[in-house]
Amino acid sequence: KFYSNVSSIPPLQFLNATQNAWETFSKLAGCHIGENINGLSKLKQYFRRFGYITGTNNCTDDFDDVLQSAINTYQTNFNLKVTGKLDSSTLRQIIKPRCGNPDMIDGVSEMNGGRKLRTTER
Amino acid sequence: YSFFPGKPRWPKRKRDLTYAFVPQNNLTDDVKRVFARAFTRWAEVTPLNFTRSESLLGADIVIGFFSGEHGDGEPFDGAMGTLAHASSPPTGMLHLDGDEDWLISDGGISRRILPVTTVVDLESVAVHEIGHLLGLGHSSVEDAIMFPAISGGDRKVELAKDDIEGIQHLYGGNPNGDGGVSKPSRENESTGGAD
């Protein structure tokens, strides 16, 4: 649908502001390495989708070092405090609508000053 | 700013690029004007020119709205989530998610046009995706057009210093312009120079 101006947008659209498949990641707040939480596999798929995890192995619900490394790189790319954890500021950024092009290609990121970062799923 | 691997760009003989819309979308002139304005923003700071073609045949850039799986292996995911994607040069494919609610703004540069909402400003996304079509990757600079994310209700259409430096690294500046450093706003033009 196209709306030609702000006043033509039905009020329902404002109420539906959280309608987003990635909103489910919010429940992962506070997860840390070593945990097995339902939903982490979907988050790994998200990171794979945008180039933060490479490799072809199945994504599991384990918060492993692969996921932690992906989070570290993501936090670096988005100027967030690098904690390796799913803190609230990181999750707020993750669930935002975004471009479908990956941030990293072949495991290499040129975001944030061309720092080369690599994450490989084992 | 960043580039695609290998830093692909449009070849030197291709400074006048044509773009066409997928006819099945039956886009209105208002929607097409949004893209014209978006192209103009990049044309102002580069030697590139963009002209709309009525035919897909021979067009350098093809723009279309699609839902779900649409043949390129990168399915869209419904409202919000991923909004659009674009290819690196010289492929010229710009796909937007047909399941989004798009706002066709008639200009203005305000950063937040709406409170929290699921409506996405089309011009903001178009300017970003054209950056990809020209060879830019994502940027970590939050004010840059090439920053990967945008909140529903936000509007960001003006190229930042980071965007201009990146694109001019690939193509150089506009020989008829001022380099884009202090360009005046052209928000209120009806079609921009690209059309």
C-alpha cells in the first residue's frame, strides 16, 4: 500500500507498530554464552542472513562461541558497546527494519572503518 | 562507507544510466517521482545521470515491488523485517517489499515524520538502495544513508559526508557541481533532475 501523506494513514497502523517477525528476539534479552534457549536458532539464522555467521551447519538453540562472535561483530558494526551479550540496546537494533543486503560478505566486514572481522560456524 | 568485494562500479562508458519500473506494479506518477528525487540526490554529487525509460528492454536498472519469494533467492518477509535489497553494479536490480506500507512523501527533510509506526518512508529506502546499485555497501555511520537500518516512521533522504565520500571514491565528483559538500536542498522540486 502507498500512502500519499501522513494524514491518510489509518490509526491502526500506529497501533501495529510492533508487528515484526523479529520482535520475538526481544524475549532473548539477557541470554549469554552456555545457555540453550528456544529461539536462538532463529537469531542465528538472522545473523547468517546478514553475513555474520558463515558455514552450512544447522543452527541450534545453543548460545555458543559462534553466536557470541557474531554478536561482537554486529555490535562493532552498529557502534554498540561490545559485550557479546544480547543486551537491550543490541536487541533494539536487531529488531529494527532494515535493508536486506548483508552487512558482511564472505565473512568480511568493511563496516566501521574497514575492520576485518570473521566468524565461522563450527 | 564500504564497497562490495572487488569494488564493482559502473564502467566509465556508462555515465548515463537508464532505469525502468516493472510494468506489473502499475506504479503511479507520485511513486515514480519519489524515485526520480532519490536518483537526483546521487546525480548531484557524481558524474552519473539517470533517465527514466518506459521499457525494461535495455534499461540499466530495473525497479520492482515484490512479495515473498520472487525469484532471486532472497524472499521478502512480509511487513517490516527486510524492506528492500539491491544488486551491485552492473546488475541493476532494485527490489522492494510489496508487503510494506509505504509513505510517498512530497518532500521535506525531517528525520522523524511520524511517531512509531509500521509505515516506511519510500524515498529513504530508495536513496539507500540506489547507493547499493552504484557500488556502496553498508556504513556504520548512523547518519549516513548507507546505514543498514531505519525505524518505521523515520525519514532520512539527504546524503551524508560519509555517503558522498564513498560514492566519489568510485566515480569522482559532479563536474558541474560543488562536490556536494554544501549543496542547497532541492526538496521542493517536483521531479528533480533525474527524470
